[in-house]
Amino acid sequence: TFQILGDTCTRACRYCYVTSGRPEHAPDPLEPLRLAQAAAQMGLRHVVVTSVDRDDVPDRGAGHFAATIRALNAKLPDAKVEVLTPDFLGVEEEALATVLGARPDVFSHNIETVRRLHRRMRGAKVSYDAALRLLARAKEVADYPVLTKSGIIAGLGEGNDEIVETLRDLRGHGVDVVTIGQYLQPSSKHVPIDRWVHPDEFRWLREQ
């Protein structure tokens, strides 16, 4: 997995260790080429590209994602490219058209947590339903059979029944793949771990 668009995020989710603030620099136009070269040197067969949120950039970084996908396809034509994108707040339709126009194999956007906790963990700007809509629209915007994917963090205060309800919501919006992982508190300033999810619970969730 490679992170693009810098190291400063314009959001401040309560579980995330990425630096929050206003980024000092515009996206580096050479970054997509450097990333593709690094992936080629590593001989990768599946490349995941994610990013910080860039609410300070007019297209929210969509063009940078597209340039990175194209660079990877040129350097590693046999590799699969997966993008894990932000929500592209305010320019969702244009951003989806830009990113999916570059034809990634997998389009991923993480729901992160259950509906009850979403606003508390992610802030007022971010909507649980908007995340679902973005994933559904990706399927509709793409002119090819793109795989859609999302992720849930367990241990933020949710119950397993709420995780199952989130799985139902994701499936109802056409999502093909879901990952569920254990939350790890990155510092004392971040939200505490509510529980350690037992492997038996993860097995049960997999069955659901």
C-alpha cells in the first residue's frame, strides 16, 4: 500500500494517527511516476493506493489518483490496481468520473464504523449514508465491472449486531468485498479501545 497526496490530512478522525491540519504543499505532479517506478522495482502484482483527505484541493485529489493509476498501468500492465479513496466531499460525481475513468481494478472507500458511532468518530463533515452512496455510485459510473470494497474497524464501541447491520447496508449498496479489523489505539490522545474482538467473534462475523 502506498499513500499519496502528502502526509497531512484535512480531517481529524478520532482513531487515526495521520497528522491533521492544512497541507503546506500542493500535490507533487511527479509522485505518480515515482510510485509506479517503486512498484515496478518491487515486482508487485497487486498495488493499493490510498491517500490523506485533501479538502484544500479543488478536485479533492481525484486527478492525482487517476494519474497514479495510469502510471501504474503503464509500468506494471499485469498488476492489479486498487484505490482506497477519501469521500471527495462536494465533488463526488466529478471525482468518481475522473478516478474510474482511469479504470482501477478495485474501488475502495471505507465505511470505518457503524451508523451510531459514525459522526462521533469521523466528525460532522462525514456522513455514513454518503459513504454508502459513493460506493454504490462507483458501480454505476464505471463502464466496466469494477470491484467495490469497504472496511470496518471493530473495537470502537460497536456491537457485533451493529457490524452485521453495516454489512447489510454495504451489501445493499452493491459492495463486493468487506474487511473487518481490530482497532489499535495509536496514542493516548485517540479514542480508547472499547474491546478486543475475540478470534471466535471474527469467525462468526465472517460467517455472517
